[in-house]
Amino acid sequence: MSQPLTLETADATVAVGAALAASILKAAPASLCIYLEGELGAGKTTFARGFIHGFGHTGRVPSPTYTLVEPYDCGDYRIYHLDLYRLNDGAELEYLGISEMTGPGKLLLVEWPGRAPEALPAADVGIVLKVNPPGRTLELSALSPAGESVLAGLPVESAAPGA
């Protein structure tokens, strides 16, 4: 996506996350890895909440800042929400079981992927959130054929209410 979306509220950020989830469900890739980047306070975890709820999860979606990974069983997919901000070394991901978090039926949503690029699978979709008062901007990039398929089905005009 070449034009960044303007997200004026947290609800708009949640809505884009849910819209991306709907597009993934429609495209039905076997697996997917999404990199979620942005400075502290840019709305990464807010986006993740909308994304995970978009797959039908009805419970709480906490930030995995301290646990590093939070798994969610959502129908045909098991979603792993990772926050690598506190990671000291990419090798630590092996202790977390990163190799078991990839493959058919699994989605990785990774905050702070730059903390362990050598230990992560390549991204299919890249998301960059930036603080742009009074709200945020969000840029989406397809980085693989699976990512292109997912983003092709994303209804941009309905994804960000208030934009």
C-alpha cells in the first residue's frame, strides 16, 4: 500500500487490525508472518488487539511485553503475538520455541522485529505505525506473494473509520 492511512483514534487503529484479520481469513494463507513496527506508544498493541479480536477471540489481549509471547487459538489459526522489545539476543527466540510457531495454521504477529531479524522468518506483511498528532499513520507493505494476496483483499476505505 503506497498511501499511509491516517488513524485519528485508537478505535480506528483497532478497526484496521480487524480489517486485516478479515482479509487474512478471506485469502486463507497456510501461514503468515507480520512485522509490526513503530516507536513506543505508536499503537502496535492496540493494532494487535483489533487484529486478534478480528479472528474471533473474545477475551483479553494483553501486551506481551513481559511474557514475550501470547498465543491465541482462533479457529483455523493459532496466532502468536510476540513483543521482542525486551529481547537481548535473537538466540533467545529458540528458547521460546520460535520454530514451533511457524508452519501451516500458524500466524506470527511480531512487535519490534528489528530486535531479532536473524531469528525470525521473513515477513509476508510489514506494518509501520507512526505517531502523527493528533493520531497515527499506518503503512502496510506486502513482502511476499501471500502478503500480496492478503493486502489485495483489504478494504482500505472501510478499514479506518474517521480517516
